[in-house]
Amino acid sequence: MTVSAENTAAAAEAVVPAASRAERFTGYDVQAFEVPGGREENWRFTPMKRLRGLHDGTATASGEVKVDVDAAPEVRVETVGREDERLGQAGVPSDRIAAQAYSSFAAATLVTLPKETKASKPTVLRLTGPGEGNTAYGHVQVRAEAYAEGVVVLDHLGSGTYADNVEFVVGEGAKLTVVSVQDWADDAVHVSEQHLRLGKDATVKHIVVTLGGDLVRVSPTATFADRGGDVEMLGLYFADAGQHQEHRLFVDHAVPNCKSNVMYKGALQGDDAHAVWIGDVLIRAAAEGTETYELNRNLVLTTGARADSVPNLEIETGEIAGAGHASATGRFDDEQLFYLQSRGIEEEQARRLVVRGFFHEILMKIDVPAVRERLAEAIEAELEAVGS
């Protein structure tokens, strides 16, 4: 199915008075956020001029993102207007671009996994950009009701400039796997806030894969609404010459006895390839029994590429099960290369084997075979470029 934002927006305008819509979005006022200049902590790594006006209000919507949905038969898909009371339940914008997207989208795509239902196949949302030279804003919400289980894939393709908010509302005992793939064309700019809210004993595996685009910035935030939540946040990225890929994570442990595990791995090649990873974990005073760990690894394949990695862990209680973080950026392991070459493997093939091994752990955790195979092929294509 193809979701048209224009028709739903028109219907919403006709049914809901303007005052009611404004009241519905009180608290998401763009003007409440200052225009970032690039020196702020959460913007200091981002090349502001390449945002095409998303950050200062000069980027007005001139197109729309086409949303094609291939849903599991058990899953319900809706296109809803801005007045829908379910929107905003997972979280609210934390910066000006997210607020601009929240106040500018015409209609939202809402995917629901019904209570106590196990989806028989992954639900795939294919989001195609507004086209070169155009700007669009969007909103997607995925709801996994109590004890539901399923997989949702967000596949981003095409050209243009796009900012959006994505919500994941995960009910008690539900199990949700999410794969967000950014495989944009070379000209695309995509800035996305992703909000995860976990209910009691909910389990979420959140996977971000970034391959294409001129500038891609994805900011997932996980919050726990009740005890027993368990979130695994995984990421894989491959930055080429001139690409800027930025991933900013925040895990907010505010309730007791929850778990989080973060693991992101990236490779970089080519002049001015730039990858940024920021991992923030906050364990609040009330969050006794928390268990958390975050890991980031970057593999620099050529000169001229740069990776910034900043893990942060703030703990406000001593009553935790465990907490830690690790980060490393480096070139090929010379010992691994030597070992492989000493057994008759040519250097180029040895380098490929090292990179495949580097990403293997992440790929094996993507339990959607079609996506895993596609990503393995994409990595092979990137490695072909290294050797050419």
C-alpha cells in the first residue's frame, strides 16, 4: 500500500478546529529551541551548512516522502492526522530540527501489533525521499501492544532532504525488533529522532544501519516506563568519501531493574569521510538494579577519514547490577593481516576478511535474513571500492 500524506492532512484539517490542533501540539513549539550555531555540545560535530536549513527554519516543505508498506497480515496500518492522541506517547523532540519536523508533518503512519499477537513476517515500511532539491517532514509510530511480538523494518531510499520523528511504544511483555536502514542516494540529507518507550518487562532490539546519504544524523532515545525493560541497541555504518554519518544515543534508566546493551560498529574510507558516535547513558537515583553496557568500535580503512567516539555514563545510585562502556578507533590490525598473509592469502583479500570479521557480530544479530543478506552485499560493494 502507498500512504498519501496530502489526503489525510486535508481530512484532518476539515474535522479538527485549528485551536484544537494547536493545543494538541503545545510543548512542541519550534521557537522554544534556539537556532543552533554549531558550538553547542549536541551540534559541535555536525556540519551545519550541510543541513540545508533544517536547523534554522529556512527549509520549508516542498515535497513529500512516499511510504510503501508491506505489512504482516496480523498488523494494522493507519494514516492518521496530527490530532491523533496516540502520537507523542513515546517521547517529545529534544532539539530544534526534531521540533520542526514535529510541527510540520502533514500526516503520520501508524503501525500496530495487536495485543498477544505474533506477526508471521516482518512489516516493511519503504520510505522514498521527496526528490533532489525538495524537503519533506515525516512522522512514524510503531505500537506493540501487551505481549505482542514482531519485526518492523524502516527502509529509507531516494534523494532529497528529510527530517522526521519515529516513535516505538512497546507495551507490557511485548517483544519488538526494529531495523532502520538509511540507504539514501548520495545527495540525501536525513535527520531523525527515534523515541523508544518500554513498558513493564518489554524487550526491544533496535538496529540502525547507515550506508548512504550526504549527511545522516540519527538520534535514538530509550526510556523505561516500568520495571523489567530490556533494550538492545545495535548499529552498523560505513562512511565513504565526503559522507557525514552521526549517531547520538541516549538511554534513560529512571526505574529499577532494567537492562540496556549498546553496540555500534563502523568503517570509514576516503577523504573527509566522517563518523560520529555519541553514547549517553543516565542511571537515575531511583534506578536500582540497573545493568548497562555500551560499546563503539571504528575501523579506519584509508587516510583522510575521521571518527569521533564519545561514550558517557552518569550514575546517580550505587545500587546497580553493573555498568560500563568502551570505545576504540583504529586502522587494520597488522598482526591479523600478517597472520593471514603468512598463510598465503593476498593482502587485498586479507583486508576484506578482517572487515568481514569486524562486522560479523552485528550482522548475526540482525534476525531478518533478507536485510542481513542485503547488508552483507553492501559491505562487499564498499570493500570492492577500497581495492579499486
